[in-house]
Amino acid sequence: MDESTVTRRNLLKTAGIAGAAVGVGSLLPSTVLGSDGRWETLVPAASNPTMVGVPFERHEKVRLGIIGVGGRGTGVCSEFLAVPGVEVKAVCDVIPSKTANAASMVERRGQPRPTEYHNGDHDYENLCKRDDLDLIYIATPWIWHVRMALSSLENGHHTATEVPSARTLDECWALVNASEKAHKHCMMFENCCYGETELMVLRMVRAGLLGELTHGAGAYQHDLRGELFSNGGEGLWRRFEHLDRNGNLYPTHGLGPVANYLECNRGDRFDHMVSMSSQSVGLQAWREQHLKADDPRMKEVYHCGDQNTSLIKTAKGRVITVEHNVSEPHPYDRINLIAGTKGIFRDYPERLYIDGQKEGEQFVGLDKYKPEYLHPLWAENGDRARKNGGHGGMDYIMCYRVIQCMLQGIPPDFDVYDSASWSAPAPLSEISVAKGSAPVKFPDFTRGNWKTPRPFAGV
Ligand SMILES: NC(=O)c1ccc[n+]([C@@H]2O[C@H](COP(=O)([O-])OP(=O)(O)OC[C@H]3O[C@@H](n4cnc5c(N)ncnc54)[C@H](O)[C@@H]3O)[C@@H](O)[C@H]2O)c1
């Protein structure tokens, strides 16, 4: 398929979900009004053992298959090739030039040329049927993530998706059920959890520097207007998400690190949320300036509000703010705030205030804390990460850590319950917005196992 022939209708049709998985209307029937006045979703009965704390089997090396080698998949493929112990065995994309590009990159890095799968929208199923893969990583448009992950899990592979793993609550549950049934991990590669700052702050929080934690905030404030209207890459699919949906479409980059600080799914959990969206005007204003009057995209109607702000309350009573805005001018910002009874950290730029500090009541930089709190993953791999890695090196650190867990035979840092819980604010925000910002309950994807303490990246 040529890039120019990829249309929204094609994407939905070939994914087999046209009219089913898009639109708030399809989300509403799975919610019921609870006795406490909050909307909640139905929880399927457990039928298989939990995946909480399940270690990987120990691997001598990790044989990798990649589905989707566009911008992100190619970048992460390059990161994995820099990690000792990884063999890239198979790559898949609907565009043959992209699999050829990725396969050549693998060869240039000294490995045998991987098998290329580019025979249409469902050739990924043939990649998934291979019995010589240890991990399949999926970096395709969002509407494909879950069906590809299900195919991978059903064929017995550990699986990783790009962010967000899922777009609907039903999809979240489908991943949980499939991971448990296959007894294979289904991770969401939330790279922001592996930033140098995020891992350092995680250690500071665990050491008690901020006292008892009470609130956090995360965001995805990224001016994607040019990208959304481009004629390649994400411009071919991501803008379409703004047509039918209205909520926080991309919650995980801001939320993942904050969920870790607060030990969500490891002692606390997201309980319920409320959400509000502003009106939708940013993309319309941008296209007025940049598109010709007869461009077909001038007729598109975007329902997604430019600014979405959601509030999550946790079972322990903490409050998390999550924001999303990709449609207006804004310097890149994930907020990355965590606070408690002894102090507060916030990012962009990174700054800290500890009650009673000698500098007085003002924020100070993190430098003086680095010698004690820099995470060992960064202390040992920081130079290599910055040299190889995208997003300041966090992508390399994430890939390195996943492979480390598989080689050592220990549990992954994140599992299918994190994939589901961190993706769920997207559909839950859509429900809340559609119901006039009503509170909506989070499903407990762990089925009661959220109190089990477990480390993230050894912390
Ligand atoms: N974690 C991060 O920092 C980060 C950064 C960018 C993108 N992403 C995520 O990565 C994913 C991909 O984004 P991208 O920027 O690479 O987009 P992209 O459009 O550049 O790449 C997607 C690729 O998937 C391919 N594809 C589509 N349908 C397919 C199918 N049926 N079978 C095989 N291949 C198919 C496309 O041809 C394309 O090459 C998205 O989920 C996005 O949210 C994450």
C-alpha cells in the first residue's frame, strides 16, 4: 500500500472496527451508574492466574519481531540493536520500503537480514505465527495495537505495544484476559518512565524526601499541529482520532511516571476520575493559515477539545491532574509533578522545594541530589543512552531494562495491568466528558492484586 492511499476509511475498514470502536456512543453502553452515583464499568470474571509479579523465563538472548517500522518502530529498532543480547529476526509494515529500510539497518549493524512481512494489512499474523520469537513489539497506529497484541499473545509471545496500548475499556480488558490466558507479558513501552529525571525522582520519593505523597500531575502538552496535517507518518492517521473522540487521547506519557511515584497497582490504584474538555478550535485555526481553501481536510469536523484536563482520585485519597493538548502552540511539557507533606518536585524545568531547606522558600535545581539519587541504570548506561537514544536517552534505557529483565529472568517493570490502567484514562475521560464531567470509576484491572508491593526498575 502506497502511503498516499492510506485513508481513515481504509485504516478503520482494514482494522475491522469501522463503526464499532470509535466514537463515544460505543463506549457508553459498557458503563452503569453505581450506587454511589459514580459511573462504573462492568468487570469480567477472572479465569486465569494473575500476571502480577510473574518473572520472565531466563533468556540467553532475546529474539525480537517488530510490527510497524514507521517513525517510532524504526527508532526503537535502532535502540534495541544497541542493546547487547538482542537479535531482530522479523520486521513488518504495510509499506515495503519501510521493512526494507529497517531490514537494511539491522544488516548494517552486523546481524543477519530479518524476514520482511509487507504483504498487506494482516501479514502481521504471519509474523506472529513464528515460533522463533521471544518478544513482539508493536508500533503501529492506535487502532491496530490491540488486535496485533492479541495475535501475538495467542501465539505465545511476550508482547509490547507503543503508547497507548488500548483505545477503549473493552480493549483494555481484552489485553488483560489475553495476557493472563497466554501467561505471557503484555507491556506498554512507556518510555517516559525511564527518563533520567523520572528515575531519579522516583528514588528520592521512595527515600521519603517529599514525605507522605498527596498529589501529582502529568501532561502531554505537545504542539503537533504541523505533524497532524503532514502527508506522511502520523499525519496519515493521528488527526482522525480528533474527529470522533473527545477526551485525553494520549494520557500515558504524563501519567506513567506519576503512577510510579504513587505506587499505583503496587499499593495504591486509580479509583475514579472526572474530565473536562475545552472547545475545539486549535486545528481549525491552524489549517486556516496553512491549507488551501479547497483542501479536503478543510471540511473535517474535529470533536476533540483542544485542552483536556482530568482529575484522578486514588484509593488512598491522592489526587492526580492529567492534561492533554496537541492542538495549540505550547512548548513541550509533561509537567511531571509530585508532592507531599515535606516538599514538591515539578519539571519543565526541573525544580525541587523541600520544607525547611537552607535556600529558603524557593525552588532549587536537582544537581546537588544527583550524586546520591541518580538511578544506577543511568549511572551505568547514561553515556551510551545519550549517544544511541531518542528522547534524551530514555528510549535506550527502557530497551536496555526490558532486555535486562528477560535475560535475568525477573519480572518486567510494567505489566498488562499497567498497560490497561494507564491507557484507560483515554476512554474514561471520553465517558466523563460525554456525561457532563461526571465521575467515572476505574475498573480494577488487577482484580484485587493492586496492593501487592513491587518495584519499578528496582526501586
Ligand atoms: N513512546 C513514544 O515516545 C512515541 C513516539 C512516537 C510515536 N509513538 C507511538 O508509536 C506508534 C507509531 O507511531 P509513529 O510515529 O511511528 O507512526 P508512523 O505512522 O510513522 O508509523 C506507523 C507505521 O505503522 C505501519 N502500519 C499501519 N498499519 C499497519 C498494519 N496493518 N501492519 C503493519 N504495519 C502497519 C505504517 O505503515 C507506518 O509505517 C503510535 O502508537 C504512537 O503513539 C510513541
